[in-house]
Amino acid sequence: MKDIVKIAIFAISVLALSPFAGFWIVGLVGGGLLLLPVVAAISKFLPKTWQHIENSLLAKTHFSPTA
């Protein structure tokens, strides 16, 4: 019986908090879609700046590209 109560409380809390999670997911996806044209413009018109940004990001993740 205690397990059923725990499951019910968890289900109710997930349902109650889902609008907040949806808000953040939509906001993050929207922000990413907003940044795509900005990043494309930087890489097109300022290739040296984009290369610097790319190198600094890759240095932080310790990933070395093969090309």
C-alpha cells in the first residue's frame, strides 16, 4: 500500500510540474533556433573569429578534431 501511495504522489507531482518543464524545454529550443542564424552569419562573414571560438570551445572539452 505504501508503494501505491508513493507512485501516486510521484505521478501527481510530475503532472503538477510538467508545465514548468515544458516552458523550459520550449525556451531552450527557441533560444537555440534563434542562435542558429547568428552563428551562421558569424561563420560566414567572420571566419577567423569563428575559428577562434571553435578552437576555444574544443580546448575546453579536450576534443581534438581529425581535420
